[in-house]
Amino acid sequence: MIGKIVMIIGLLGVLLGAAVLLISLLLPVVTDGRTSWDEALLGIIPGAFVLTISFIIFVAGLIVVLVQRKKKRQLQPSQVVSQP
């Protein structure tokens, strides 16, 4: 359960970081130079930072979920049907 929560938080962070990064990268192009690249860096750097950290959190949550799933399968009795 905790792995899914961590994974969802990481995914939301990835989406947020990607949105901030994309908007900040497009800002100088869309505004026809009214926004300089120096001003856009105020959004690019934090967006890239949030994207990177959130991706790491997402991967950690995914690993926890996969490990829990593997443990759960190992604890179940094998349902091998023997043939006569």
C-alpha cells in the first residue's frame, strides 16, 4: 500500500515538473522574445529539479510495489496440476 502511495506522489511530481519545464522552455519562443532565456531559467531549473527528484521517487515506489508483489506470489501455494 505504501509503495502505491509513493508511486502516485512520484508520478504527480513528474507531471508537475514536466509541465513547469515545458512551459518555461516554450515561454521565450511563444512571447516572441519578450521573455529572455535568463528569465525563463527561473522556471527551467526548478522544473528540471522537481522532474528529476520525482522520477527517482516514482522509481522507488515502483520497486517497492514490484518487490511486494513478488513476495506475495512466493507465499501463495503453487497451484501446479499434476497429470495422471
